[in-house]
Amino acid sequence: MRKSILIFVAILTFGALGVASPQEPVIAVFTKNFTNPAYEAARIAADRVARESGAKTIHYVPEIPDNVEQQKLLVEKALKDHPDIVLFVPVDDVAMQGALQKFADAKIPVVLFVNSMKGQFVTFVGSDDVEVGFLGAKALFQALGGKGPVVAIEGNPAAPTSRDRTKGLHRALTEFPGIQLLDSVNGMYSRPDAKKLTAELLSKLPRIDGIWAANDAMALGALDALGEAHRTAKIVGANGLDDAVRRIEDGSMVATVEFSSFKLGCLAAQAAIRHLRGEVVPKTIQVPVLLIDRTNFRDFKTPLLQRPCPQWGDVVH
């Protein structure tokens, strides 16, 4: 039943005594779930930029991870709340296209980040996910000496990030003919799902030399399963989460790729503030990606949420 769906809306207000003034712009922030640490980082980033800019954020997050119907209900809630601008990560880039039209009809501008989609929006803030998948796969295959059996743990198929990262994986496979992809499973960007699926793969495959995961949460889930099965394999992920950096330091992960939802959240919120001020914002803002491995992990040992937001001029030229 529609009424039985639990919807979480967290409100952060800023200003004197924590009370929002009528002049404070309201930024609605849509993320996909509470389970992926990358989205927690994005929410904190948006809050930080809002606080520094004298704005207020309202968070709309489906209680069921990545649930389209709940995100649609949250869109209806936001339309009633009528914020000044929306930061939007669609659960599904096709199923949520109608949301963009509803915001446009209500004259509420939208900044997309992490996942792009068709429709009317101010700008899209993202990174090259094909390159993310390729860099991680290449690092894994090189660590294996260019040969051996591997498995892949893809993310949510409704997310462009997962589809594009998988394209990057297959691009790397064409460059390393000695690598055999034994199986590819869908871990939904979830650590528990990836752990369960990796355990199933380990039970049926006597040899797995490498695991490519489309994000760090799934890479960590795969490590959990390997530990319980008393097996080893070389692993790469993506996002550059603190836990992944620590695993690179201790040698249990080969690499991760910095696809920083924290940076994307910072820049999306900065773009929103600039748009509300009447400043020109480019249609696309591309945040560079970087491989994090044993050669440079020390540069990322400062906890993610203690790092500064990127400066607008350092990314937008």
C-alpha cells in the first residue's frame, strides 16, 4: 500500500541558532540509498557547501535501497515542498525521466550528479565511468601478469555508472588476451550482496585469481567472502573509500579508482548555488578520475570527510 512506504526526509538548517531564515535558499538532495558509503559522503559534501553558502539542505532518500517507486514518491514530496533547486541522483536513469519533467513544469531547476539522464537540467556533474572501469581492470590484469581467471562483480544495472564501468572492463579484456573472465554477477553496489555472490562463485570455481568490482563496497564484500572461505585473490574496486585505501596499504587490495562522490556532491552543490545566484554554469562538469594503488595511496590517507571540497576553478575552466 502507498501509505505503508516509509520515506526518510532529513532536514539540515543553517544560520543563527540553527533556524532557517526566509532568505536561505533550499536545496533538495536526492540520493539512492543509505547503504552505500559513497552516497553518505555525497550528502555530507552537499551539506558542507550549503552551510558555507548560507543555504539549507533537505535530503530525500528511499528507505528501500535504489527503489524506483519510493524515489517517485519522494519527488512528489519535494514538489509539494518546492525547494529552490534540486540535486538529483536518479535510481534509474530511464524510469525517473518523468521526474525531470515534473520539476521543469514546476519551474524548479535540477543539477544532476553521479548518474546522468535525458531531460531538462542545469548541469551534470560526473566522471568518465568507462575510464573508471578500465583503469581498475588494467591494474588488476597487470598485477596478475596478464594471465589468469577472473570474475566480475557489476553494480546496479539501472545505473549508468555500472553499465559504463563494465564497458571499461571489457575494453581492458581486449588488451589482455591471457585473462579469462569466468563469470560476471550483479552485486547491486552492495557489500552484503557482493559477499554472498562471491561465496557462491568460490563454491563453484576452484580457481579465481582476480576479482574486478564496480565499486569499493562490493570489493570489500568480496574480501569478506574470501576470508571466510580461506581463499585469496587479487581485487580492485572503485570510489576511493577510506576502507579501500586501508586495504591497499595492508596489501589485501591491488587498487581502487577515485570516483569521488564526495567531490561530485561538493561540485553539484556549488553549481546549484552559482545557478541560484545567476552565474553561468557549464552544461557538463567532468571530475577527473585517478588510480589509487601502492604508489600513491598515502596521498589519500586523510579520511575522505576531512578532505577539502575541490575548488570550482580547479575543475571548471
